[in-house]
Amino acid sequence: MHLVPAERAGQRTIDGHRVCDAIAAVGEPERVRAWADRFSLLSDPGRLSLLLALHEAGPIAVSDLSVATGMRDTAVSQALRLLRTAGIVEGEKDGRIVRYRLVDGRISALLKHCTSQDASADRKASARNSVT
């Protein structure tokens, strides 16, 4: 129980080694806060839609993202501003047009994992339905 903070050392545990493993997995509070902030950006359906579109379509303009997601241009711009400030997306100017792309590798990997899991589940459901 070497990882248990002094203020919790007197608390009863059942599996001390698991407690230490859990403490190590949680890590530093700042790290947890950073991930919570990152996940809060993903918790908005509009921002998540934009990130999914950027993940699959690559560099794309605000007006095209608006059409793809069904959001208004102003809402897309506002969400992209927030995502850009967080370092998740970047805009690249091409004449008068700015095309946005996903630049955060961790978010990209997370989206890839989630979308591949969805595709796998869809294939399994389709296979089950075709058997019945």
C-alpha cells in the first residue's frame, strides 16, 4: 500500500495491491483534470459531429462542415474556435477559404477506435438480422 496517501492510510482496504494499481492508473489530479476538460469538448453533440466529420473528411471549410453537420455557419465557427483554442483542430488558409483539420492525435485515435467499434457492432447486428 505504498501509493496510498497518508490521509487515507488508515482506511480499510480489501485488496491493497489493487488499491495501489488503481491509484497508479488514476495518476495526478492535473492529468485527470486535463482529460476531463478534453472529454467535455467531446460531450457536445455539435462539436463531436464536427470532429467526426474532420476525422473522416480531412481538411474542410466551415460552409462545408455546416452542410455536413446540419449546423449553422456561425455555430460551426464558434465550435471550431473553441476546438482550435484547445489545440484539437487547426485552420489552414487557402486564399479566402480556411480549411480545418484535426491535429490532436489522441482525439483522432479515440474517434478511430469509437467509429471502428460502431462499424463492428453494425456488422454483427446485420449478420444476426440476416440469419433470422
